[in-house]
Amino acid sequence: MNIGIIGVGYVGLVTGACLADQGNNVICMDVDASKISLLSGGRIPYYEPGLPQLLERNSAAGNLSFTTDLSLCMKSAEYLFICVGTPEGEDLFTDLRAINTVTDNLCNLLERNVVIVVKSTVPAGTTRKIYNKLQCALRESHKQLEVEVVSNPEFLSEGCAVEDFLIPDRIVIGTENGHLSEKMTRLYQNFINEKIPVMHTIYENAEMIKYASNALLAAKISYMNEIAAICEFYKADVRVVAQGMGYDRRIGNLFLKAGAGYGGSCFPKDTNALLLLGEQAGCAPGIVRETIKTNQNQIKLMLEKIKRNVEPLNGSMIGVLGVSFKPETDDIREAPAVAVIEQLLQEQAGVKVYDPRAMESFRRGSAKFELESEPDHGVICCSNAYDACTNVECIVLFTEWKEFEKLDFGYVRKLVSKPVFLDFRNFLSPEKLRGHGFVYEGIGVR
Ligand code: UGA
């Protein structure tokens, strides 16, 4: 098949590369010329395991290419995937400007029959509006074309996005047109087996499935963070509680990890959007509201923990291990670490930061921080974990990168000026850290 991908963020690039790897001809388009030039030169603007190999293999084979020219991307496309960003606007509503611009451009440029696949996360009702707009444009321009639109939300987690695409939990195909459903199933036939449910449903259901899934996953995390706070008071251990809960198949053992809270480019914006969509609908989605509130409260809670252990914060030096919002990504968007670092700086503490993959995005995204300035006020970017732990009064772990498990904690103990270890992902063994003479605290951990 000939496929065009519009928007090469995480979703567009993973989708394009995986479809190319299945033998399709894929052209990816983006308005960001610097991104396209990087990708054309075989480089990926962010870290995603498995993606470099797919890019290399399929670019070399000639079935994956990149352009800034939308007409070129559309020229022979039988399927056009819309994967542009739908970020949070200043009013917290989903900012649909990029997808609206793409739709307008499609209205003007369409010259052949095509299936338009909406992958971007959009509020219920958006795909139908796109469909109506395109049909109206075709009528007005007297173009006799068959242009179909399908809602096909993505469920890709950063860090394992390639695997999520190749072995999905489910495929959701939103269209009321049976013939189009079949076409989409054919496109995905290599990924489908008897274990992977393919859901055929209407636009609005497909769109809601995406928001409702993300919000429930976020709610599980906030719920466990509430349980962690209660565990802390009663001297229970939330890790053990989560394990016991997870054996219940109705609950499941995933997304029960208490810690720094959820970040990233999806959960924070999608929970905010769902709250507003609910309020607009005249409902009061209390669970979604409290999920957001609990997540925001984790930042305060972590700061209080640091303050309890570092007295006074003003003029102290804190070592930060991990700034990405989760491991296996260099993405720092809405990362809890960044929010806490901002607060620490406001309180006049100095911060030494190390992340195995995210230092570059941290430097780029942290223009507001005073980087490598005075030694005890501002942020010092370190090239390894040991540097970030040297002469600090407290080590704070925000991201559960595997390499942190392998640190020589006996040596780390000698580097610090005060042995306090705050593990905000409950990642390391309290016994081990305490054995090395650290005061160890997690989130809801004994
Ligand atoms: C999320 C969803 O998991 C994907 O299914 C979805 O497609 C994607 O959003 C999206 O909307 O595009 P992602 O944001 O990449 O994917 O990351 P997750 O693995 O879901 O983690 C989100 C946050 O929750 C991270 O900060 C992580 O550390 C945190 N988390 C996760 C916890 O605090 N506890 C847990 O038990 C699990």
C-alpha cells in the first residue's frame, strides 16, 4: 500500500516506520524542516528503542522517506494518517489548530480517492467534523472523489512504542462504513491474530475510548498514591499492598506503582481535556478531577519530604537522578522531576542533575533554569550519576532507569555530604540503601 503520514512526532514516526517495515511505501511529512532534514539524514530527533533500526532498514530499502511537501506526501497515498499534535491550549482545552490546518489543506489538495486515518487524540465529535468538512469541500469543488475518514486512536507508550504498535492490546477502528472497516483491517492484517481484538465502532466511541483509557490509567496511579500516603501513616508498605491487589484479575497488576506521579505529553493533557469535556457536557467528573489534584499534590508531598530531610533548603545542594517522565525515553514534558527542581530553585537550593538519556532535552527545555551557574544556586548538569551525588545533602531519584540499580552505593555513600536517599519511584531496595548507611525514604514504603 502507499501510505502518507502527516506529522512525525512519536506517533507519526513509529506508525510510519512500522508500516514501512511491513512492506508498505511510506512518505512522512512534517512542517518542521529541521526535523525532516534530520530524519532524511538517518537521525531521529528523540530516543525511542527499536526505532533507529526500523528507520535505517526501511530508508535504505527505499520504502520510507521524508518531506515537508504535503502534496508530495498525498500524491500516491491510498491511506493518509493524521498524526499531528493536539496539545493542551492555554485554556486547558485541546488545541486543535494543527489538525484543523491539515484538514483545510486536505480540502484544497485532495486529487485522488483516499482513506484519511485520524490517529491524533481528539475530543469526541472531532472526526465527524473533519469528515463533514472534507465532504463539503469536495461538493463545493465538484470533485468526484471517494474520501473516507476513520478514527483509529493510538495506544503507544513512549519507551515501548514500537512494541506497542507491533503487538497491540487492541485495534480500534471508528467508522460506520463497513467497507472502510474491511479496508483498515486489511491494512493491519499483519498485526492481527486471534489474540488481538479489533473493535469496529462509531467515531465518537473510538475517540472516547482513547480519553477514557488514559484517564483510568492515570486514576489508578493517583489512587495508589493516595493509598501510599495512608500506608505511610499506618506503617504499611504500598509495594506489598499493590502486589496483593494485583493478583485479583479484576484489578490487574499494572499501573499500580505509587511514586512521583504521572507526567509526559499524554496523561496530564488528556485528563485535563476529559475533565473539561465532562463539564461542558454538564457532568461533574469527580474522579477525573481528583486524579489530577492528587497528581499535582505529589509535587508538594515530594518537596515536603525533601524539606524534612534537608534543613535549611536554602543554600543546600540536592542530587537528582533521572529527569525524564519515565525510563527509556528522553522526554521531559510534564516530568515530576522538572516541577520539583523548579520549586527547589525557588527555595534557593542548588541542584545537580543526571539522566542517562534526557540531559539534552533537559538543557533545551530548561531555559528558565540557571544552568551551571554558581555552585550552590542553580542547576549543574552532570555527565554521570556519581557526579550528581558528589557533595550533596540529599539524593532524589525521579526516574527508574536500570543503570541506577547498578550503582556502587558504598562508593556513593562516600561521595555525599549527608547520606539521605529519597527514592520517589520506590525503585531501589530500602534494605540495601539502609545497609550502606543511608537514611532511605520512598513513597508509602516502610
Ligand atoms: C500513555 C499510555 O500508556 C499509552 O497507552 C497512550 O497511547 C499514550 O499515553 C498516549 O496517549 O499517547 P505514555 O505517556 O508514553 O503513554 O507513558 P505511560 O507508560 O503510560 O506512563 C505515564 C506516566 O505514568 C509516567 O510518568 C509513569 O512514570 C507514570 N506511572 C506509570 C506511574 O507513576 N505508575 C505506574 O504504575 C505506571
